Amino acid sequence: MRLVDADGRTWFFVDKVPIFFDDAIPPGAPLPELAFMRCYVVGQQEDQVLVVSTVPDHVKAEDGTTQFRVRPSDVERRA
């Protein structure tokens, strides 16, 4: 999975498919596919950017990073 943060930096994540997708991706499906990752909002900065943590599912970027600056429009509350 790829995440582009509020600063335009690209982060890459590698994990099992159920971490990022609600359903299995059918063979031959067009890619890229929209993915989701659970996170906690841990703060909001002066520029209105949110700081989120990917700790709920123990997901880390390839370099081990677990906190990211994201735009509020990139965060979706899911039931």
C-alpha cells in the first residue's frame, strides 16, 4: 500500500491483504485499488493537518514509521 502524506511524501506499507481491504481483490481486477488502513487521530497541528497513528493494527511504513501528517479529507470515519 502507498500513502501520500499532507507534505507530499510517499510512504509504503507491506502487510496482509485483510489489513488494507474489506474484501479480497478478484484476480484480474484493475490496479491500483483504493485501500484503507485503521488509524487513531493523535493530534491536529496549527495548519489543520491531522497527525494519525497506525498502531491499531501494528502497521508500520517500511522504515518503521507509525505516525503521519494527513489532510482531514483523507481520513474517513468507518463504522
